[in-house]
Amino acid sequence: MFSFSFLKPSLLKIGIAIALFLLSGWLWGVYVTSRIADISPIGFPLEYYVSWGPCPLNPIEPCSEFNGWFLLVDVFFWYAFGAWLVNYFKKT
């Protein structure tokens, strides 16, 4: 029977989740920016902040968009993945 007990918080799980969250978002941003010059996303698997430019309304500043739900999904995804990793390596 499948149990969600591996999601119980610990300092190790939270630390790994933060590291995965920051590293994946940064690497995805670097990858996309290297392929498309005028867009800069933050977040993976869902981009919760995207900026591009120049903005048609104000050509001096770039346009940007933030999605709080995507941020919450990203945080939960990386916490669940980090908790699963910790649980997997504790068992082996």
C-alpha cells in the first residue's frame, strides 16, 4: 500500500528541496536565455516569472509576468521530489 509518510518535513528534505528549486530554476533560465536572447524565465517545471523585452508600451523597460500558482506548484513539486529522494536513499 502506498503511503505519503515520506512527505513528513525534516531539515534535510527542506534543504534538498530548496537546493533543487533554486538550481533547476537557474539552469532552466540559463538554457532558455542561451537559445532565445530576449526572454528570461525563472522556474522549472513551471515558469513562475518571465520577462521579455523590449515592451511595446515602454521600450526602456522589459515586460514581465508573475504567476503565484506556478510558484506554489514548483515549490511543492521540488519538495515532494526531494522528500522522495531522501526516502529512496535512506532505504538503500
